[in-house]
Amino acid sequence: MQVTEYKPLIVAFCCNWCSYAGADLAGNNRLSYPADVKIIRVPCSCRVNPMFILRAFQRGADGVILCGCHPGDCHYTTGNYYTRRRMALLFSMLDYLGIERERTRVEWVSAAEGAKFAATMNDFVAQVAALGENKRLEDLRCKK
Amino acid sequence: MQRIGVFVCHCGTNIAGTVDVKAVAAALKNEPGVVFSTDYQYMCSQAGQDMIKEAIAEHHLGGIVICSCSPRMHEATFRKTAAAAGLNPYMVEIANIREQCSWVHKDMAVGTEKAIILGKAAVAKVNLNTPLTPGQSPVTKRALVIGGGIAGIQTALDIAEAGFPVDIVETKPTIGGKMAQLDKTFPTLDCAACILTPKMVDAGQHENIRIFSYSEVTAVKGFVGNFDVTIKRKARYVKEDVCTGCGLCTEKCPQKKVPNEFNLGMDNRRAIYIPFAQAVPKVATIDPDYCMMLKSGKCGVCSKVCTAGAIDYKAKDEYIEEKYGAIVVATGFNPISMEKFDEYAYSQSKDVITSLEFERLTNAAGPTQGKLLRPSDGEHPHTIVFVQCVGSRCEACSEKGKEYCSKICCMYTAKHAMLTRDKYPDTDVYVFYIDVRTPGKNFDEFYRRAVEEYGVHYIKGMVGKVSPEGKKLHVQASDLLAGKQLHIDADLVVLAAAIEPDRSARPLATMLTASMDTNDFFTEAHPKLRPVESPTAGVFLSGACQGPKDIPETVSQAGAAAAKVIGLLCKDHLTGNPCVAHADEMMCNGCSTCERVCPYGAITYVEKEFRMPDRTTKLRRVASVNEAVCQGCGACTVACMSGAMDLRGFMNRQIQAEVDAICK
Amino acid sequence: MTDMKEPLIPVVGVVTDIRIDTPDVKTFRVVTPEGKKAFAHKPGQCAMLSVPGVGEAMFSITSSPTNQEYMEFSIKKCGCVTEWLHAMEVGQEITIRGPLGNSFPVDTAFAGHDMLFIAGGIGLAPLRSVINYCRHYRDRYGKIDIVYGSRTKQDLVDYHEIIDEWAKDEGVNVYLTIDREQPEWEGHVGFVPNYVKELGFSTDKIAVLCGPPIMIKFTLAGLMELGFDKTQVYTTMELRMKCGIGKCGRCNIGSKYVCKDGPVFRCDQLDELPDEY
Amino acid sequence: MRKIAVSRMEELFAAIAAGQSLYLPVDTKAGAKFEQWESGKQLSSALNTVRSAKDFFFPQTENLMDFRMEGKKIEIIDTRRESEDFVLFGVRACDVRSFTVLDRVFLAEPVDTYYKNRREHGLIMSMSCTRPAETCFCGTFGIDAAEPEGDVVCHMTADTLYLDAKTEKGSALLESLSALTEACGGEDETAVERHKELSHERLSGLPLAELSADRFGADKTDAFFNDPAWKTLSEACLGCGTCTFVCPTCQCYDIQDFDTGHGVKRFRCWDSCMYSDFTKMSAGQPRLTQLERFRQRFMHKLVYYPTNNDGLFSCVGCGRCLSKCPIQMNIVKVMKQLGGKQND
Amino acid sequence: MQEITREALLSRAAELFRDGTVDRALGWRAGEFDYDVTPGVFTSAEELENGFVWNDFCGANFSKYLIRETGLTEKKVLVFLKPCDTYSFNQLLTEHRFARDKVYAVGVPCAGMADVKLLRDRFDGVTSVEGAEGGVLVHTLYDGDVTLPQAELLPDRCRNCKSKKHVAYDELLGSDGEVLDSHRFDEVEQLERMTPDERFAFWQNELSRCIRCNACRDVCPACTCEKCVFDNPASGAANKAPSSSFEEQMFHIIRAFHVAGRCTDCGECSRVCPQHIPLHLLNRKFIRDIDRFYGEYQAGAEVGSRAPIVDYTEGDIEPGEAVEGGARHA
């Protein structure tokens, strides 16, 4: 990965049961990923309101990633199925508005997939870094 | 705003090695609401916890933030600490600066900066926390066991022995399940009936056990501690409380050509029948598909011969409703259908049988009174071929069988082979196998005895084809070790059919909102730590409905499930998880959207009268969350357009505050 | 109205003292960072206090204009801003903007008259400045009667000041009442409007009323029964406000802006306004 | 009075824009809109802009100040920068009058310095109307669309633009443009008079020309406040802010704080008395239903404002609400209903 | 011209008032001109006779008014519903926003409703519009009298009408139509074919005009929240003014998201926007995606249907694929 000065700010919403545990496992195994990723714990990926995602961009995030249990493995049985539909529609709408599709992602990471978690974050950070700063969903008032 | 205390843990060098903990504590000191901030070697140690308690008291803290390891590790610990200091345990937030910071970042500056941000997010969240008190719900002290096999019987007996009433619902006319059909059990070779029937009798006579045989569960509502279950008692046309089980009717019934399912159709029974001599309850049942009286109104023999007057042709299905505190699923298994396995000629020859059919053939109470005779001609078979893994351990894409190992086949095949050789030393017994799996107490010894003492021919290899040729069955197989094709002319071929969950399990899972895996086995709440609980609170798993099991395993799981049930029923009240959804009634539109996404059916609607600002009253439809049922996933909060639905502990404003803190 | 060069831009105020009056009322003392009083004011005037990021809200200045050192605000917890203010600690800075609104005609209409102050609950806050003003210039006014009531003894704001200072003044009579019997209470029990009627004041005085709308309504009716004329009765109003200078458009009742033309109204003036408050 | 050929307008604009920012109505996909002039931008031929010109003095959102907080300390930062002079060209008579209406609010003591600052830096070049629309009724409020107010009044005939300075500021501007413009003679005066006559003729023939505001005005609260017609008039009102926001004289605003994460911005923004939360308090709501809110808006324009401002109405008859209201309710309908037969 | 005459509507309404079925009727009141009719509540047959108007400008969707009016009466509310209105009507019933038995719905066929904006774009001073031989006769102040074909007065929502079929009514006047095969997604697809930069530029230009008057929201029959998140200071999303381009984006994205699966594509949002922002293109994008990803779904086609956004299948498209598909599909 090319090292650039620019450090993207990534907000990662992780469901408590799979992905947050996956992130913990990545930690246990000392699998590193960029510190640009900041994790917010939610009970289930379906707790993530599109408003949270937009707000993250407003406040200066350059990329937002949602991680949940694999479809079918949701702790709450169906939560991530709803996440999948909501985010499919939301992301498609953002794309329609001309906002870079690479800034958002949904990834299913189980509690056992520490390596996948780290790899996903490495990949996502690189992807967002390549785009540069978020300009299309920014709120100028929040810029320093 | 709260008065917040921040406690930064070194975790030895685990955190302090990559994060400047003093800098973190200093940076967080300036955050809004923070009145105290410190760091310590091990926050989770007794000394660390005491430090937190003292700080809570000394600084009148209303909320605390612990910057430490994952909340999955010590959230419970620190909540207890807070509670011990008189602080509501839900006023605690944890910033995960170990697993998600110090352990994944190497640079001290980078790690410290991130730890500060994570700490700020936790402070921002705790500023909006509100004290939460878990709700309480009463517990109905009665358990329901669905399935009356050995798993169900054992669970029921254990619960009943602990003093709680328990009901068994069994679809068949008698309890006993698959074990009742078995002859001997491995590896001790004791007689299945000898050990099972006393338990059946115990269950039938126990003052705390009610048996609803010939019955099904048709609806389940409610939640842990408070299930409302509807049970359909199928019409058996015999009054259960009147029938003495004398069996006269079953001898006099003129309809003699009913395939006997207990013997897997290898012989016949009457239209009125008692499945087997030791049935519990020992009452007759009329099979409406065959009874002439029920079908055409002509006959009535049983009614005439019944001195007790137990026959009732006008009986109807009955539905009873009962409340339960806990439900145990023990729906068991069935061998898979052999229809798709044409290569073994199961449908072409009566002498190709499944292992369960073999059990019946060797059982003294079976169609041949325990004599091993060929189904086709009743002759004694001299060459017997056992085929293992029929339908088990199939390729992932195979449509025919199952991917999983059925687990019990190796042992019962060894048992069958050994018993055959023991009783009929003149028989040649071949066993074709992929692997022989014998992990269990005395299992491998058992298998080795079959090979070494009893001279069973174990051949590693698969049977390619079985073709009936005259009276013989031509078996084509490969011997992988010898590297050659084998041709055996067998008299009997026994297929170790894979086992699968009972068909009734899938609709039941839906009713219980319990989850299943792709093979329709029930999923456990945790594969290692909570193996007998389903993810749905109050629903427990016993026996093969959760995965293939032999009898000892089933019985131990049954006991474990019973222990869990007893633990639940011992409580007068259940304490819920307070992080549940909650609807702001003034904002709720009553649109039902949230209800549609709730996986637990926790949301209902009520028409409520509201005082409007103009002092009129208005009847409005608003959502109401059953906090005992809600598990707190939050699906409803996003479905709700007006934002009336929020999730305690993870409120919109809290998550937004975290986002803000991270992005600032 | 006092001349304000920048009416929308506040100054910084430091909270130097917080007094807990009742379970939901606290009194905050505010000075500028230099330790001075932020601005001069007249009795009955208000100021906008704000916590940046939380919001701005209008409060009547509780301390007397004669106090040259600081201002005090007695604030009841009932919303976002007040909740934040209640969570504050001494030393916290806030912003303060004012003085806003008109004032009681202490030097004109009130001068030389007997005064009757009637307050309920937190309604004492706006009256405290005028009461203390009248006490300060004691010789300018006649007899002063103060009727004050609250739900319970604990809900009486400024209880100690009332008992220890006001009640001991010459020519000042204090009548306290609470809504319901309470073990440690030996005084009058009953609602303010009834108490006023029971006390039966003579009509040769000016009455000043402040309290919850329902109390004002019944007390006013009671005063009418006693023979008071509406021109003798003053009260203060409260509506949602943003600018405080009569421009943002929300606090008007008919053509009058409560923030600019009020908050003090004579009751006969209120009658001329449309019924929309 | 000065004049310049219409064909040389670009030069005129360039000359004005050389000294200060120049804003004028230009055509966009969504109707005419005031935009900063730059080379190539054409003056719109539309009668009026979709949004009024009040934005220039009272923008929809405006940062009032910033706060920086650290620990218990607060720092207040006045974020205003020195305003630059600007010229508004092509403002119609109705909109020019709206500035007077706004002035009476914002320049009354205590003066709104944000507004005053902009007002002092702005110069109005108004434009007389020759093609008033069917929705126009400025005459009802004593506005002469043929003779607008303003620093410089412009009349545009087929080939000539006449510029008439009415204030010192206006004269100074024309002075600076004297190289480009020509002095006017007697026939020019005649041409302008003819132009006004045409305009008057057309104005008097408008469908709403007869509408009268005489029944309304100062101190008429009691006459209209409890009129039962408010119910019918307001029943379809959606409670949106369209009328308020397109109105050149509506000046209600809200002050809000926005936490940027590294400070707080206090800004003011347009608000609408039609919104249900406009007057809502934690303790209660004086205007409970849309009826009260609807009534407030029109009573304010027709009665309250005149009461406080020497009889001046705070409607200028621009007709924007007539064409923009989602349910086609507007002040004309209100005046006719309340004014009874007089206005029929 | 509409198939059903004013007289037919009036006489039916009069009967319903007379027999006591209804005690109020939602209808249109005359304005100053032919085209500025205002929705209103009529409480007697006489009132209708005097003030009721029915012409090509009676486009407003009454469904939303039913929420309030059904709460004010013991009897029923009479409402005239055009085909597109019936979808909103059903959707509101699905969401339990009013009681079906409090409404007497009369289906009225619709030949498309005229939009005076289209005339104003072409002529200055439109003073009257009347039906005439071969279309409509428009009187103007400066452009004389012009005769136009009816079709030139139709706004997008009528030109791309999705259905002439009523999906709800108690009785139907005239004949019912069919669900139409409209081209309503053409514009959406055109946008999808643009590059992201072009799309961004397009929407920036459109949304930057937003003045946050909330007309789109307040007229929308799907936006019936007791309190909108954008008005609720406690929601954390409240905002009142377009003080940055972000807030315009936020408002319109979230509003479209909140009505996704519930929007019947009635087109009221675009009709009322004073700034001519093509807001229906946002809603149609969601409709288009829902159809494409989860199978065709028409909100309001039947009462009680489950919107795809509150449903799922195990094999649903992944968000990443959905975005890819968005641009690829034509």
C-alpha cells in the first residue's frame, strides 16, 4: 500500500455479536489495520440508521463501513437481512446523487473472522484513501 | 450532563505499551462533564475496582468511562463495580483501547491519539446515558417438553423430580420414540426396552407429568417465563381415561391390513391398535385412514367388544391452551428416505433394508420375534453386507444426502455385525465403511471386538451397486486398502441411513422463533457455552433435534436441558435486559412498520386516549413494546420514520454523539 | 429600553454562586469574567442566558437593580437549557444578553403607593427584584404586603430571605401559604387566590401578580371581587422567545411583543389584546 | 435623469460591477433569480424573481457569532467581516417597498446591526413594471409599479434604459457612470411619461386592480380576530413555509446553535409563523392549531404591523404567494373573505 | 375535460348528505382564477352547490386530509378520489392513519390534471383557462387568447401516469381504467447513465435551490408523522434552514428514505415545490431500485401489503452489488 500523508477518517459500525467480536479477535491475534478506523458498537447492524451514516459524513468522516453477522447468522435472526435491504437502497441512492460509492461498504464479519476484519479494514482504508477527502457530503461548518 | 469519571487501564503493558495512558487520562479530563480522570495498572483488579468505587463516592460521579479491554470482556465486571458503589450499572461505558487499539496499532503516538478519540466517544455517550432498571416478569412454573422420545422423557422426569409440573406433547399414540424400536444398545448391549420402558412407566405415573400423546403443538405465543401454548389433541376415537389397554379391540378389529409403522411396515396391525405392548399411555387408538366405521359407518366391532365403553367414533380434535414458563424441544430424528439411493436397490428388493429395520428384525417384539429372517422369503441370511454412511457425509452439492456425519451409524453397525455373528456364527458379515468413527467411552474397544473377536469383515471402501439377482443381492464394491473390486453375493444388505431432524421441527421453530441451521437442526445459543439453550430465551434443546446424538449423549443433554429449565422455574421473577426498545407514544404514528420487522413479536398496538395540547382528547393507535420479549436488536428503531422508537442503551442521540465525537 | 449596541451578541458571564432553593429551583449568581455586574437593569426586566450549543432562554432578573455587584437568576428546571444550567458548577461560564423588556413602573405608577405582591411558585422570581427594590427605597412606598404560596414548604423559593429579611422589615407583611397540609408547617394552608380573598386587602394599593396562568386567572378574579380595578393590577407574561428585541416575530399577542412591550403588563392592557396567550 | 441604449446594457453592468458587486435577475431553469453579474449574464425578462430580494439584507441563514469553549471557559467571536458595497439592479416596486417594511422592524431600536450593515452597503436600482402579472396587486397598498422607490429608478423602453437618481447614493452612482450614459432631454422625459402611462393603463386593467385594503389597518384587531371565516380559510393550509419564504416582507426568524465539533456556531435563519413549533414552549402553545397560526400571519400583515408602523401594511402585493402556495390559499383570498362584499 | 361533470359529483354528494351517510365532504373551492382552486371541507349540500369547483386544476390529493377530518366526525367523510389518489388512500389505511369506515370514497376517473405552472412558463399574465374545441382556451394579458391541446397542460406526473385504475372506492362514477405501462422511470434511468460527476452536478444544482419551506413534506401523503424528525430537536437530525449544502442533501435523502416503499409516486412533492426541484426523481429512484432488487411493488396497490423495505429474503442483493447494478442497468 502506498503511504500518503492523507489519513482518511473511517467510522465502522460493528454489531456486538459478530463483527465487534471479530474486531476483538483481530486484536487478540495482533492483526494490525490503520488507526483511522474507529469502531462504534451497536447491538445489531440493523440498529444503524441511515442518518448515522450521513451524520458521520457531515462531521468529517471520509468513509463509513457497516459490519454485521453473515446473513443467516444474525444473533437476532433477521436483523442483518433488514440491514442489507436498507443499505442496498441507501447506497444506491447515494450513488444516484453522485456520491462516490467507494466511501460506503457493508461487510459481513463473524466473530471467528478476525483476519477478515483486519483485511477488510486495510482494504477499505486504502480504497477511501485513494479517493481523498470527502467533498460531496461534507458540511463546511464542521471543517476545522 | 453527568459528572463523569474516567479510568484508564494500563492492562500491564498490554495497553500502556502502545498507548500513553497518562496522556489519555489527561486529554479526557477536559471533556464536557468529566470531573475526574485517572489511570491505573489493572482496573479490573480488586484494587482497581476499589479505586473506581472510591472515586464514585468521593466525586459524586453520575457516570463512568473505563478505557480498557473490550466490553465483551469486562463490561459486566465494571457494571457490578458501579452497582456496588451505588451507581446505576448502565451509567458505565467502556472505551475499547486494547483489542481495538493498543493491540492492533504499533506506534505510540497513533495509538494514543486513537485511544483519546475512543475515550471521547465513550464520554460523549455516557453524557447521554440514563439509569436503566431491568424489567421483571413473573414465571409460570410449568414446563413443556415437545417430543416424547428418550430425550423428552428424561428431561421431563428430571424436571418433574425437581418438583415442577411438566407436560410432554408427543405426536405418536405413545411415548418412547426411536429408542423403543431398538433392540440392544451399544456399547454395553443391554436391551433397549429393558432400560427404556421403566422410564416410560415412571413418566406415565409421575404426579408432576402429564402426557399429551397423539398431540401436536399448534401455536406458541408469549415469551420466557410466560409462554401461551396451544396443543392440538388429535381425535383418537378412544377415551383415554376409560380405555384399560386390554387390547381386545386390537385383536377383533376386522381391518388387518394396516402397515405397522412401529415395525416400519414390515408387518401389519389393525385399524385400532396399541403400538407396542409397553406403550405409555397404554390405550388404543383408531387409525381414521383405515377404520371402516369412520370411513363408511359400517363396522363398529371395537365398540361392541369394548367392555369399558371407551370407543367414541364421534370424537373431535381438541385444542387446549396452557401456560408454560419454559419449553424444551425434543423432536428427535428420522432416518432419511432411501428413495434417492437407487444404486442400493432399496426400492427394488425387500432384502435391502435400513439399520432401523434391521433393529426390528432382531427385536424379540419385532415382526420376526427376533429371528433374523430375510423379509422377502423368511429364510435365514448367510451373507450380510452392511453399508455405512448412506446419505451421510455427502458432497456439499449432493442433492441426495447430508453433508454432516450422522454420528451413530458406526457404532450401531458394529453392534449389528457383532450381534449377528454372536447369534448366527455361520453368517458372513461384511461392513463397508469410509472411516470408522468411535470416539466414546468403550466405543473403540467395542468396534475392535467386532472385528477381532467376532470376525466381522470390515472393508474400507464404498459399495458401488447392489443388484438383485435371483435370491441373491449382487454387491459390487471397492476395497480401497487392497485396491481391488469386490463382488459379493449377499442375502441381506443393511443400509446405515443418515439421520435428519423430524419434519415437525421446522414449523415448530417458526412458532418458537427459535433459529435453525440449514439442515433444520436447532441452533444453540452458543455452540460451546450454551449448548442446550436456543437463542430464544426460555426455549431449550434436548436430544437429536440439535444434532445427531447417541443415547448416552442424548440423556446427558436431556438432563442438562432439565437443569436449565429447573434453574429458570426456580425463579419467581425474571430480570430482563433493560436495553430494549421503547416507543415515545406522543410521536408514534401507529403505522405498524416496526411490528413488521420485529423478530420476536415484541411490539403490539394499543388504542390509547391522549390529552391533546388543545385540551381535547384523542384516541390514537400507538406501539407498545413488551420489554420482556424485546431482545434489543434495534431493527424497529430504523424502521420507525418518526423516530418514536428508540433503543435504550443505544439511543439515537447516544450513537450520534459517538459519531460526532469520533469525527471531530 | 436600555441602549444596546449589539442586541444579539451576548457577553460572557461567570457563575460565582449556586444556591439550591427548592428541589427544582436553583438561584445562580452571575458576574462578568472581570467580576463586575454585566449590565444595569430595572426591576422586572429580563436577560437571555445561554449555554452555547444547548440554546438561549429568557429569564427574569431576580436580583434587585440596587445590587451593583452581581445579578441573580432563580431558575426552575423545565427544559433543555434549564436542565443544563442546573447541572452546572460554580466557575462555569455562560453567556448573558440584556437587559430586555420593559420594567415595573416603580418610579411612576408605583411611587407613593401601598404595594401588594402576590406570587405562586417560581412566580416569585420576577417579583423578587421589585420587592427588594421597594424595600431598598422603603420611604418611596407605603405598606408592603406579600402573599406567596407554593405546593409545599420545600417549594417556597427564597424561603430564608423571606423569613429572615422581608418579614422582619418594618411595614412589610408576609403571608405564606402552601397547597396541602404538611407536618412541619404551621402556617396557612390553601391556594393563593383563596388566601388573598381571605386576607381581604383594601383596594387603595397597587397589586403585582405573578405565577402559573391558572393562579393569575383566579387571583385576578379575587382581586376584582375585593374591588380592585384592573388598572391597579400588574402582571408579567412569558411566551416563547428567541431574539428578545421584538423582531423574530413569535412572542406577539396581537400587536404587542411580550419581549419588548412586556413582560410587564397592566391587566387592563391585557384585556385589549386578543385572547391568544 | 440619464439614459443608455438597451444594446449597451452589458457595458453599463460592467461599469457598475467594476466598483462593487452587482446583482440582477437572470433566467434559470427554475425561473428568474438574483445572481451576481459577470460578463455574459443577461438581465431576465421575467416580471419578477421567484425569491424576493430580501435575502440581500436578511439572508435565509446567517452566522451571528461563534463560540469557542474550553473547560468552563467561553469565548465569543464576532464572525462578521467588513461588508462590501453592492448594487441590486432591477428590483421591482413591490420588492423595493418590502425593504421599507423590513427597515421598520430591523432598524427600530434596538437596531439589528447585521441588517443595518447590509442595508447601508446596498444600493437599489429599481425598475418600473410594464408587464404586471395577473397576480399583481401592489396598487392595493399604494405602490406605483410605474414609479418605484429606490436609489436609482430605471425605466426600460424598447431601446433605451432611463436612469433616475432619487437619493444621494443614487446620484453618486450615476455620477460614476456619467461617461457611459447620456443626459436626458425633453423628449426623453416624454418617453418616460409615455412609458409610465402605458404601465398605469396596464396596472389598472389587472384582475386584482380593484382589491382594497381599506377595511384593514391599524387597531382593527377586534374587527377581524374572531371572524368565523378564518376556519374555512385555514382548513386546507398544510402548515408549510412556502408563503413565508417567498414573501418579501416576512421577517420572522429563529436563532439556533450548531455544534461543529470544535466550537458552536450561532446562526439565525428564516422561520415561519405557519410552523407548529414556532411558538411552542415546554409549558404550552399559545397558537394551538393551524387556524391560529394562519390567522397570525395575515393579521400581522394587515393589522398588527400597521398598528405598530403608522398604518403601513406589511404586504406589498407582489403576488408570489398567489403562484406558490401548494393549495392556492393566499392573502387576496383572505382579504376578500374578511373584507366581505367590499372586495367582491 | 374530465369525464364526470361537476353536476354529477354535486348530485351524488347531495344524496349522500341527504341520506345522512356523510356530514362533510372534501372538495375544491373556487379561487380568483380558474386555476387557483383550494381544497376545502364542505359541511352541507348547499355549501357544495355554492362553492364547489371541479375542473382540470383539481389536482390536489385529498387523502392526507382524511387523517384530520375522520377524527372530527361521527359519520363519514365524503372524498372524491382520482385513480392516483386511491393509492395514497390505501397506503394510509395500511398504516392505520384513519379508519376506513369513516370514509365514503367516490372514485372519479381522471383525464389528467392541468398544471398552471406550464402555462406560466410560456405566457405572461394567464387570466383564465377554459375548455374549448380542440383543447383549452387560455386568455392572457399580453399574449392574447391561445388555444392549446390539453396534453400541453399536463405535468410530468400525468404525462407519466402509472394507473387510471382505482384501487379503492365505495362507489365509482364513470368507468374505471387500467394500470398503465408508463415511462416514468425514463428520467431516472437517464440520470443513472450519467457519470457520478454529472449526477453530482445535476443534484447539486437542483437541491441548492431548496429553501426548506417543507411544502414537499407537508403535502406528501406518506409524510404524516405526528412529529417529523426534522422538526424534533430531540432527534438530533432537526434542521430548519439550508445553512449548508449538506443539510439540503440530508433532508432530501432521509425524506426519500423515509417514504421508500411507502411513496405511491403521486407526484405532489414536485407539483408544490416553489423552486421546481424534481423531487419525484428521488422517490422514483427508490421505487425503481425496489422493483429491480426485490420484485415489482406498488405502494398502496393493496391495503396491508408489506413493503419490501420491511421484508427480506435470504438471497437478497448485497449493498455492494446494488450500487454496481444501479449504473449498469438501463
